[in-house]
Amino acid sequence: MDLFIGQTALISIFSHIFFTGVAFYAMRAVMFDKWIRKQHVLQAQILYIFLSIAIGTMVSTFFLDISAWSRQLPYLF
């Protein structure tokens, strides 16, 4: 049982990091330059990082939930 919990934790960590990276990469396609005020570049970069983390976490959680639910389907029958 402990091994399963450890594996789940490791998969969750890697999933969150991977999808945060993918979200960061995907957000590079959006031109935020038009929305940024001058002299507020650092604040815009922090917002960019936080948005990447938020989007990556939501997508990762979605895939982890789908995976967990699909493993529980055999208990339906």
C-alpha cells in the first residue's frame, strides 16, 4: 500500500511539472506585450509564471482524475 501511495505522489509531481512547462510553452504564442504597461515588466513576468502554474495544475489535475476514475471503473461491475 505504501508503494502505491509513493508512486502516485511521484506521478502527480511529474505530471504537475510537465503540464506547467507545457502551459508556459503554449502561452508564448499569446502576445502579452500589448497589455503590459511600461515599467511593469517584472509584474507581468510574475503574472505569466502564475498563470502557467494555474493552467498547468488544472490540466494535470484533470488528467490525474481521469486516470484515477478509469482505474475505479472495474468496481462498477
